[in-house]
Amino acid sequence: MLASISEMEGQCIEVSWLKEKLDDIFEAKQTITQLKSSYPVRAEWENKIKMLKEKLHAYMAESSNKMVELHTLQMELHGLQEKNCAALQDLSDVEINTENLVVDLRRQG
């Protein structure tokens, strides 16, 4: 096709516009060919993205479950700390009572 255009140019026929259009068509055909060859790569990437989204969803669900578990453990720890404080107070009371008894026994004895 380009050879025919060159012949027309040789006969002094204005065909530069046609040559530009043919160059555009040729470039478009090459681009289409390149795009078609990239479809498998695109499909592979889309598949990877889909798998990563599924993993992310699973991690988010697991994270949510761990947050609930953490909250439960924090509540349990808080309860144990309150029991520990109460036990320490009871121990302190017993120590004070023991000291008072020792003092009373010394006075009597």
C-alpha cells in the first residue's frame, strides 16, 4: 500500500493526507495487537487482586474476632485485679488484727 502511495507522490499527486491516515491505521493495528497480548497478563493480575481481597477480608474477620477475644480477656483481667485488691485489703486487715492481738497479749502477759 505504501509503495502505491510512493508511486502517486512520484506522479505529483497530493497523497500526504492519505499517508498520515494509513500510518494512524497501522499504529492502531499495532496497539490493538499489543492490547490483545496483554489480556492474559491483565487477567492474571485481576485474579491476584481478587485473591488478595479475599485474604484481606479473611484477615479483617480474624482481626475482628481477636478484638472481641482481647476485650473479653481485658474484662477478665479487670475482674481479677479487683479480686486481688480485695484480697490485699483483707490481708492488710488480718495483719492489723494480728498486730492488735499481739499487743493485747503482751499487755496481758
